[in-house]
Amino acid sequence: MKDVLIKGKDLSAFCHNLQDSFIVYGVREKEEGHFIFDEIDEFSDSLEKYKPTILPPKKYLFPQQETLLRFDTEPHLEIKSVVESKKQVLFGVRPCDIHGIGLLDKIFTSDNEDSNYLRKRADTLIIGMDCMEPCYEHAHCASVGCLDIDDGYDIMMTDIGGVFFTTVKTPQGEEIVKKYVEYTIAGEEESERFLKLRSDRKGRFDNKIETEVSNLPLFFKNADNDPVWKELDERCLGCGRCNIVCPTCYCFDVYDCMDLTMTSGERCREWDACTLKDFAAVSTGENFRSTRGLRLRHRFNRKFNYLMTKYNTSFCVGCGRCTRSCPVNIDVIETVNAVINNHNNNHERE
């Protein structure tokens, strides 16, 4: 389908019409300056004051708590897997969060496929909303290559002045555009305006990292003894908030919940965090990352070294949620640049 134009005044009707077939989740302001993804009745564009939501929209694909199976032990052992899903639309997802979902797609389809995630992903349509300027001071999406987005969505909408230039990426996206909203085919004038706006926005996003993002695995590979980890060990509270708000963290714990008769129960999973004290503890009492500094070192390596090396892309999408939520103001960009500068200073002395 060719690029189309959707009038701003028709977006609420678009959202309302989608509710005939889907549960629609979008961004709404929970309180002054704090936004959440939640079920919505109509679209409300919050771009002028938009900040990344408290939790990313990954929660609708990889829930905070989820039942994996149910079992009975009497009169005989019976186990039933549980895969709960529903047709849903994520409306107004920003590029950083679309990148985050794309990375989770890689994780949950590699090695052992996760049927719970994949079912939800198949039942989910993503309507993206492009960013034309930095959303707040903690954003660094351009620094990690996540400002521009080429896939991972069904349609992408860009405000070109009262009208949304809409790129249709998938057959499912084409179907909902044709069925649920009024549109016109974009002409040459609108296409040129769109391309100019996309070109002009590049000057609004600073590169906050003091090297090319592709160089980061090399810096972190040689940063095991960097003094920054000792400094962070003394500051970090080990609360796990940076993990919980991250669009690309996917660690989880699995546990069984028995009923009072001890004859039936559920196996559940819930989000876990590598910055928590017990994450790397084992039953014999050892803890392979016993200090907060070691746990933060591991977290940064997961974003900029281990997974980046495996998948050839940053596992930080630049949303800035971790920096914003940290109660002791640990800044991801400051930490990355400290590793870079310490590495360079050591080489100069050599």
C-alpha cells in the first residue's frame, strides 16, 4: 500500500473504530508529567509534553506476571499449558519502544522459542508515532541508533502539520487503515514535506556518547576493572528500578503456587532484575555478583557488550527511563562516557 494521509481530527475515530475488533492501548497522562500505556477510548496526542511512559509497552507482550501452566496431582498428575492472548493494538508507540519490542522479538525467537510471547506478538498490531524532537533531557535514542525505525511496526505516523503522513508496513496495517479510518493517498508535495521534516530533525538530536555506538563492545570488554564500578557500588541502592522500567530487559523468575489442598497449582513467571542481590545467588550460598558494583557492571555489559556483540545492535534503545527512575541519579550516558574516557586515559599513559 502506498503512503497515505490521515487527518489529525480523524485519529480519535480511528482509535474508536479499532475497538470493534481489538483492545486498544495508548498513552495517557497519569499525573502531571507522568505518562502510562493503558487502555484508551480515544486518541490524545501528547507529543508537545510527551515523555516516555513509566513502563514500556512490552508489558502487553511480556507481562509483569504470567501463568505458564496449571497442574493437578490428584487423582493423577495432569498438566495443562496456559497461553493467554487477545487481539490488541498498541497505539502511538515511539521509535525507541518499537526498537525495544524488536529486540525482544529476537530474544524470544532465538534458541528456545517462547510460545507465550509469540502468541501475544502475533495478536498485536503496532501503530507507531514518530518523534520530531527530543522528548526530554534523558533521551539519547539518536546516540544508540534508535531514532530511525524501518520495521517492527504495522503503520508509522508522522505529523507533518495537522495531517499524519502514514507509512503502511504490513498487510495487517493495510487492512486496519482501509477498514477503520478515512485516508487519502499521499501526493508528491506531502512526501517532500515529510522527507524535509525527517531531514531537519537530525540537527535536533545530539550524539551524547563520546564514540560511535558500534565501538562500545570493545570499551566494555576491557572495563572489568574500571574504577567507575567501585564508584557506582557506593551509590547504587540495588533497588532494581533500572531493570524494571527497561524496554529490553527480559529476565524472569519462575515459581509454583500451590493451593491450600496441595493437590493443584500454577507455574508462574514474573519479571526479575540482575541488579537485585539474590539474582546471581545459588543454593550453596555463593553469589557470583555479590556487590552492587558487579551487578551494575553486568547490566551495562548486557546492554553494550554481550548482547550487542551477539545481535550487532545496542540493547539500550535510548529512552532514558533508567536514568529518570534512579533514586540516586545514576546516569547511563555519564557511566558509558566514564568507561570510554577511563579507557582512553589509560592508553595515553601507556
